[in-house]
Amino acid sequence: MQHLGVALIGHSFMGAVHSQAWRAVGHAYDLPARPARTVLVGRRAQAAAHAAERLGWQDSTDDWKSVLRRDDVHIVDICTPGDSHAEIAVAALEAGKHVLCEKPQANTVAEAETMAAAARRAREQGIRAMVGFTYRRVPALALARQLIAEGRLGDIRHVRAAYLQDWLYDPRAPFTWRLQRERAGAGALGDIGSHIVDLSQYLLGDTIDAVSAQTATFVGVRPLADSPERTGQVTVDDAAVFTARFTGGALATYEATRYATGRKNALRIEVNGSCGSLAFDFESMNELSFYDAAQDAENTAGFRRILVTEPGHPYLEGWWPPGHGLGYEHAFVHQARDLVTAIAEGTDPAPGFEEGLRVQRVIAAVEASAADGSRYTRIDRHGSV
Ligand code: SOE
């Protein structure tokens, strides 16, 4: 059994979730290779050692470059803010390490292009790269992709996607790195908007061709967490709304916001086609709503609720009996399974860095459209009608 030593870089929220995934993946699935939590990397040695102890990693260091020289490290798992993704990913690929990089892939298109080029070169040596758009691996959404690919919705006309959070609705919420352009690249648009852009392109098997957008920053200055009398300047979007046209002709609407008061992590997507529709809400993540125009007689027509927990549903062979349900972390376990399988079988994991680059291009286009306000037709407040 091939041994795959993992080096985790970053140990905050994403580092903790990825640790859970690396711990659980071998319990849930019979894998063609065995991943191990070899070394955890953090900016401060003592905090990294404490996190390694708590999260079950064999070793820890504050020097990310040192893990690239280790023969017992085969996968570098990047869970840091976006401003370090490109440097770490390119160095890891060039050192012959497979790379899993959290989303969004980078903070700019140029960085994402550099990563995609490095991945193309590394692929010639059998080295793989993957970007962590995990919602593709929620079983209900993987099933949605299957149904659309089978033609059950017919020609796709609409996508309606929203990713709603509310952790910034209160102006007293403290300043964080996610509100600094140089650290995060973008705000809600890059952090959660990237998920619904990737997810919609994945579900349709199509790409966005053009966008028209508005973004807003509602609160420009926030108190620092460690000294509330001092403040930080917010330099990213708090919310983005945009329309989009797909290459295949479908029209789409998107909303990504951190001000949807009361919505904690509400990712919602609906796809309408000429033969039916699909709808998903992450707050009911084990369910998929399906309207089959071809099958429902007039007096029984309606959306049906598919409980996506059957053994034959995507990824469910590794889990519990029908109806027992999965959670947020399971998509990360599925991500780990698919990466390990791709590495062992010598195939390309999806999404790779080319797909991550496509998402980055959409984010850049949304920001360009929002900045070019002239494309937004203002209402004539003093008109005669
Ligand atoms: C934002 O708060 C966030 O943590 C995203 O960064 C993750 O990608 C998403 O899965 C949950 O929300």
C-alpha cells in the first residue's frame, strides 16, 4: 500500500477541517493508498506544536519550506490565506509534491495562471494539483451533476445561486485578514462567491461567458480584535450581486454576502431546464429537490424531496445506513478520498488548477464590471414616468 505523507500548512478553521478529513478518510473508504498526518506547519512553532498535538499530526514546524525537502512528505495541503497560495503551491509542485490548495486558488488571475502553469509542468512528472471547492462533493450536489449530465433537466435555461452568511452584519464585528485585499484578494466575492461560481460551472459542465455586477462595502472601518480602540480599513467587498451568461446560453444570477442577517452558511442553488429543475439548500444538505416535468402528471406535479443518503448515491458507500445524514466536514473527507485515489491511479483530480483559474477569471470580471459603473443603467428619478 503506497504511503502518502501529508504536510498541512495552516491550522485555523480550514486546517482543522482538513485534519478531520485526513483522519477520517481511511475509516470511511478502502483507499488505494494510505495518507498519514505527517507534519503540521504554522507561523509560530509553539502554536503549531499545540495544534499538531490536538489535531493528530506526527510532527510540526514553523518553516513551510522545510517540509518540501522531506522524503516522508508527498502531499502539501495549503490552508493559508490566499496571499501565500501561489508561492507555496509553485514551490511544492517544483519540489515534486502533490498539492491540495484551499479556495480561492489565488488572489489574482496572474497568480492563478502561474499556479496552473506549474501544475501543467508537474503533471508531466505524475504530480497532481487540486483546488478545494468542496461543495461539489456534497452528495446531493454530486447527484445533481449526474442528473444534469444524464439530460434529466433537458436544455439548461437558468442558474440561481446565493451564498449567504451574516458574520459581518454587526459593525462591531472585528477586523480580520479576510477584510484586507492584500491578504484575501477579495471579500465575499472571492471567499464564498468563488464557491457558487465553481459549483454552477461544475453542475452545468459549462463556463460563464460574461457578467454584469455590483459590489458594496457597507462598513469601511472595523475595530481590531486585540485592541478595539484601534481600527482597520476594509479594502474588499462585503457583498457582490451579479448576472451571468453561460457559453451554452443559460442566464444566471448570483449573490454572495456576509450581511444576510440570520443566514449562517446558506448556500442555495437552483437550476431550471427545459425538462425540469433541481434545487439545493446547504441548510438541508442531505436533500435535493427535483421537479421532473417529463414524469409528473398534472394533478401530482411538484418538486420531490430526494433524501440523498442511499448506498448508491455519490460517496454514501463509505457512511451510515439510509437517513442517517452527513455534515459539512464530510465533503472534505470526499475531497481527500478523491485526491488520494487520483494520485494512486495516476489520474487528474478535479477541480485542478485550470478550473481554479477559470473561477479566478470570473471573479476578476465581476470586479471589473462592478468598477465600471457606466454599465449599470441608473433610474431617472426626475423622469415623467
Ligand atoms: C467563510 O467563512 C467560509 O469559511 C469559507 O471560507 C469556506 O470556504 C466555506 O466552506 C465556509 O465559509
